[in-house]
Amino acid sequence: MNLIKYAQEVIRHEAEAVIAMAGRLGDSFNRSVKAILDCKGRVIVTGMGKSGLVGRKIVATFNSTGISSFFLHPAEALHGDLGLIRSEDILMIISKSGRQEELEQVIAAARRLGVMIMVLSGDTQSTLFGRADIALDCSVASEASPDNLVPTSSSTAALVMGDALALALLKARNFTKDDFAQLHPGGFLGRRLLKRVSEFHHTGDDI
């Protein structure tokens, strides 16, 4: 087997899934961005398994661009951590199948708390998709794996949807390089940006 050729097929398969998803974006995406812009609380992200790992990355991207966010594990939520949720928050649920029992219980509890529910799912006919206030279609025709079982294209699609949300929010908020630098003082990129900022801001004896 030519493994390079096979790897190229995998990459193309996932890329095509993302491009197809881009073509389906509609009003629900605009509504998602507006909801997060108007949110007075935090964006709480939850998901099981691989979807949970994707959720953690989305949280990291949100926080790094000034959107207050944290990850809440569904099992922990159902055993006391629902106390972290406030009515002004948004609960973002990520699920390929849209049918996990734990997540259905989390939605029910969040509803009682008056929280807005946003769902990113690979099944537009699923229970979770139908119960969301806003739902984003992250469906894929198939996974890149030969048995169509290993989460590959589906997890990539959800991750890219999260990036699209984060960067659309960045653009809508006019988030600048200076803003980015203030949130990344310890990294190479942040130090480089802060150095540039200091070159243009003089105080005291420098004037």
C-alpha cells in the first residue's frame, strides 16, 4: 500500500467535508454569532468523547480571543457542576450523533435554569438538534476512516465550525493585534506584538 497516497486521500476527504459544510452555512450561523456577542455571561461548552476534546479546543480559542468560556464535562455537570451555570450564560453542546443520554439530561437541566442552548451536531434529525435554540449543521457524508467508524471528518467539521464562530466574533468585535497581544503576554507571538506596541507608545521621560 502507498501510505502517502492513502494519507492524501484522507486529507482530501476531510477537506471536502469542510467545504461542503461551508456551503450549508445560513441564518443559524448569524444568529449564533449575535447570541454570543449579546451574551452577558460565559459560553459554556460541553460534549462527550471526541466531541468533548473538540469542545476544549473551541474553549481555548474563545478565551484567547476575549470570549469568556469554559468546558463542562456532561457527567460532572449531572453530579453537581450544574451549579457553575448562570441564566445569562450560553450552553454550547457538541455531538456528532445528537443522541447522547447524558447531553439530553444536561439540556433538560439547562432549560430549567433558563440558559440558551446552542448545538453543533452531525445529525440534523437528532433529538439534541431539535431541542436547541440555535443549531449548527456539522454533518459529513462519511468519515475518512475505511470503516466509517473512527471520528475523523466529523470531528474536523465541528472543530472548523468552532474556528469559524471564533473568527467571525473576532471580526464583528474589531478585535485587533493589540487586543491579542494583551491576552498573550507570555508567548513568542504576544511578546513580539507587545514589543511593537511599546515602540509606538511613549510616556514620562521618553517624551
